[in-house]
Amino acid sequence: NVPLVVAINTIDLPTANVERVKAELAQYNVLVEDFGGQVSCVEISAKTGKGVDKLLETLALESEILELKASATGNAQGVVVEAELDKGKGPIATILIEKGTLKKGDAFVTGIHSGRVRDLFNERGQSVHEAGPSKPVIVLGLSGTPQAGDSFRVVDDEKEARDISARRRLAQKERELRKMGTISLDHLYEQIQAG
């Protein structure tokens, strides 16, 4: 139940078959407007830039029609898009801010990790002081590397952030222990016999 805009990429290749892609989408109940559906479809080439303006225009139109708005006030909330361990900077994560404004110095929790925003970088690698809704930003200052898809939330202070992340780590350990279960000698013998 999420609104979609389909961008069909690499149309600059001679082997590109846009109609086949649209037919394959229809197999997954994603009917583009050309096939009588409600989903907008834009043909683009990331290499040449063809159609990117039309994609941005379509996204702006869809967000206006659906009245997609986010508040820039209050504590920032978002989602981890990707994360990695950088040799020079430590754990870093790309966060997509969904609401609120993220600023340098904010204490936060993401997944089972916490921290304080040491630095923020935009998509061009330039240092920024804050990031509002719909802005992707690279965050430095994490205690560990989160998973893509983890929620990101600013809290009042670092102590609260550490407490929340400690509770989440404990809950994760308990889930893992339950998943492993207790192993009796009979059960172990059965597993060995089964190979």
C-alpha cells in the first residue's frame, strides 16, 4: 500500500526493452499508466541524464497530489539507508531524515547502537550543520555499525540513548538464545545421526 513511481533505467542501451519491463511489472500487479494502471513510469538513463528531469518532475507532482509533507520541527527521526565501518572515521551511516531536523551534537539511537552526532555530510561529501526532512545525510559518531533499515531517532541526552541501546542489545541476545534453544544429549545425538 505504498505509492510508487517506476524509473526504468539504462534505456540508452541498444538492448533495452522497456515494454518487456512493463509487462514483467504487470506480473507483480504493478500496472503502469501505459497498461491502464495508476503507477507513473519514467524512462531514464543515469549515464546520459536522459529522462532524469522528467523523473524529478513526476516525483514532485506525485508528492503534491498525495500531499506528502513532513514537519521540520522537533527531534529528528529517520531510517538507515546504508552503514559501514570506515578506517579513518569509524562507523558511519547514511540516514534519510523523515521528520524533524538533525543537528551536530544531537544524541541518538539507531538499532542496538547509540551515539552523538560528531559530524554531518551531505551527498556531495560537504560538511553541513543540520539536515531536515527528506535529506540524506552521512552521520559520524555511532557506537557501532547499524543495519540498513534500522530506525534512527534523536533523544534528549546521551544517557537515555545508551540506556535504550543497552535494552535493545539485551532483548536481541534473549531472542538469539531462544532461537538456539536448549540442546539435550538426545537431541544432539539425533542431529549427529541426521548429519
